[in-house]
Amino acid sequence: MEKAVCSKAAAFFLYIRMVDELSMVEKPIMIFLHGGGVSSWMWQEQIEMFKETYDCYIPDLVGHGTRANEQPFSMRESAREVISWIREHAQSRTVILVGFSLGAQIAVDVLSREPDIVDIAVINSALVMPLPWLYLMVRPILPLTYPLLKKDWFIQLQAEKLGIPSHAVEHYAADSKHLLKETLQTMFQENLHYKLPNTFQQAKARILITVGEKERGIMKRSAKKITNAHPKAVGVIVPAIGHTFTFEKKELFTEMVKCFVETRDLPAELKEIR
């Protein structure tokens, strides 16, 4: 009788362990891609909100954060890195990809290169309409302005402009001071030359595109272009904000992502792109 009880107990604990392992395997993956000139720290508050439900992954792109000394930066190679990571770790789990600015361009590239690899994507402030003339204007100025990125007063000014919370300014300052000139130049070049790939429309994911109401016209036109290019895309304008959604309205951002992932109505203050 005692042996039978022990056997049942062992079977029960084995069952519990198997359920735990199964739940870990089935936990959806959420990948966050940061913007240019910052790094994975920008997503820390979102991670705190999502980590109980999702297996969160926040990589530093080449040339940024912990990888500041790696060269050269490339959007194409960054997209390939993300694709490679998903292939290795997804194991049939749901994959949610969230990108901001430069990271949003990379997310678009991931969707365009591998149409079946992502299930849900959130694209925040992605420029997909090339501005080569602007790059030609900016290129000679970059070496002259680069030293400003190391100055505390300039860093503080930029942090305030971006709406970076006070507790994160230290991280922003470190990223700014460690950013290499070569990374800055390549980043600007690729950012201002990026064009929405024709293969984007083939992506199987549900896609949400956002742009700030106060962003430049080219950013709004880019958001509309992405929205119109994909049959499963929904585009929204975030009221009273510029290129700072993830920092200044993080609660709204988090709620929006939750609603979209869970196929619920988006927050009422967001205006749909027509």
C-alpha cells in the first residue's frame, strides 16, 4: 500500500513537471527592437509589464549598447540576426515582433524576407520612403556634430526632447557616449535610404502600424504606405505626440500592444489611418 502511494505521488509530481515544461514551451515569444542611438534598455518598462505572459527578448543591435564596438552596422544583417534567433528559439510558438524607429525598419525587413516567421508585428514610426537628398545634406555635417553626442548638456537636451524618463537618462548618456562615428554615419545612410520592400505584402502576420500625430509628414505618409501595402495591416495615429510614443505614453503603448495581440478593440484615443 505504501509503495502504491509513493508511486502515485511520483507520478503526480512528474505530471506537474511535464505541465510546467509544456507551458514554458508554449509561452509566446515577444521580441523588442530598439531605435537608433539607444539600446535594449528603452524597453525595460514594457518588459516588466509583459514578462509574466511572454518570453521577452530584447537584443542590442550591432553598434549599440553592449555591442557598441561591433562593426559594421547593417539593417539587412540585423534582420538576418533576428530571423536566425527566431528559427532557433521559436519552436512553433507564437512570435510577436515589436520595433521602434530604426528597429521598426528592421522589423519590416524581417517580415519582408521571411513571410511565415512572425505571427504578430507592431511597427512604430518606421520611415519607408527614401530621402537620399536629405542624406546628402546631412553627411558632411555628421562629423562636425558627432562630438556633441559626448557632451552632457547636449545629451540632456536630447533626452528631454525624446521624453526619456529621468531614471533612464544615465543609460541614454552611456549609449550616446559609446556610439562610434562609423555607426552613426552608416545608421543615417541606411535609415534615409530604406524603401518598403515589394515582398512586405506577402507577410502572414497581423500588423499594427503607429505614427505620432506631431511627427513629420514623411513619417505619416510612410505609416499610410505600410498600412495600405498589407491586407492584414491596421494603422493608427497617436494623438498629441511626436517620435516619442514608447517613452512619453508608455501606458497607452502597452495597452495598445496588449489589445492588438489579444484581438481586442484598440484604445479609443488612437485614430485609425484612412
